[in-house]
Amino acid sequence: MKRGMRALAKSDYEQLSEFRYQMRRFERFSERAAQAEGITPLQYLLLLHVKGYPERDWATIGELAERLQAQHHGVVALVSRCEVLGLVERRASERDRRQVEVHLLPDGEKLLARLAELHRAELRSLESAFTIPQIDL
């Protein structure tokens, strides 16, 4: 243990355990909600990250790879699967032709809106569980 750090108390472990438990419950809820809509959890996350990218309604493959913490080639394949479903489309960037922008299509927007509303309601029900534990390091 580093100098100046106190040992964790039993209550610290309990807080961390509860936080991780609630995170996993939310993830499982999310997985089931996406599957009920006929898409995979990763496809839902792709749609969410396209729509939720800061200051614009599209994202590049590289930006999506970072958001998903995935390899570039895996995100290319994921985008391709979403294109086949009619949820997104790729467009060459007008500013830099080397970049590809991923945009939501109307069916992707509708599907995302349904799932996002379900997720928001679930998060509200777990609000108190998602307070960050205060661990004195």
C-alpha cells in the first residue's frame, strides 16, 4: 500500500460492491431492452453514441471506436450491420474526404428514441444506487 493511504474499511468494500452490482443490473436491463427491439446491445450503443456525440448528430468511425472502446475494424463491421438494418448510413466527410461520418436514418432515430426513454426511466429508478462511493484514499 502506498504511503499515506489508509486501508479500506468493510463499508468501503460494501459501497464498491453495491455500485458494481447496480451497474451490472443496469447493463443487463439494457441488454434485454435492446434484444427485445431486435438489435444487439452493441448496436444500441452505436446508435446512442452517434446521436449523443457532442455538438453534432453524427460521428466518425474513429470517434465511435473510442466511445465503444473497440477496435476500428470491429466498429466498421458493426456499422455495416446497422446499415443493413436501415438504422445508419455512412457519408464521406465534406471537410475531409478521408473520413467517414456515420449518420442515423429515420428508423434508427425512432428505435433509439424508444430505447433511450426506457433507459432513462430505468436510470431514474436506480438514481440513488449510482452515487459515487466516497472512499478516502
